[in-house]
Amino acid sequence: VPLKQGRSLMDWIRLTKSGKNLTGLQGRLIEVTEEELKKHNKKDDCWICIRGFVYNVSPYMEYHPGGEDELMRAAGSDGTDLFDQVHRWVNYESMLKECLVGRMAVKPAVPK
């Protein structure tokens, strides 16, 4: 997908190093429930879980080489399988570390 002027990988790196709050949470990490994750399913409020970590990918939308529609496929959900199908090799932890919202809440074990 052609990216807009000023939306290259280098532009993204500059933005992440600018000190701008990209999480929407003023830097505090939270424990995210499935119910909370599901609420963040819109382009301007898009959280995605990858391997148990939740990221606010809204600021990254215009920088994603696959386009916004690809990110929206996992909006408000666990996108690990989709991510692994397309680009398992990408170091998302580094690219999205400034967008980290927190970890998924662990569901309590149900006694049998």
C-alpha cells in the first residue's frame, strides 16, 4: 500500500523517539481484560494483542506498510495468529514499544 509523504519507517522511528504519548494512557501500563480489549476496535482507538501484550496501534495506522485495513483485521482482539501468518520475522516489540498499553489479564483457573 502506498504510504503518504512523511509516513516511512524512519518517520515512525522519529515519532516514537519524540516523547509523544502514543499509548493514550500517559505512560502507565494496565492489565487488559478481553472485555476492555474488545472496546478498542476503531481506527482512531485500536488496540491489538500480540503474544499477550496489548498495543495501541492507532498512531501506527498511517505508517503500516500493509495499510490500515490489515491492522483493522485484528482490531480489539488477539492478532497473534494473523501477525504470524503475515510477518512473524518482524520485531514488533521494538517497533511498537512506545505503544504498549499493558498485558492481557490472566483468566482465573476454573476448578473442575
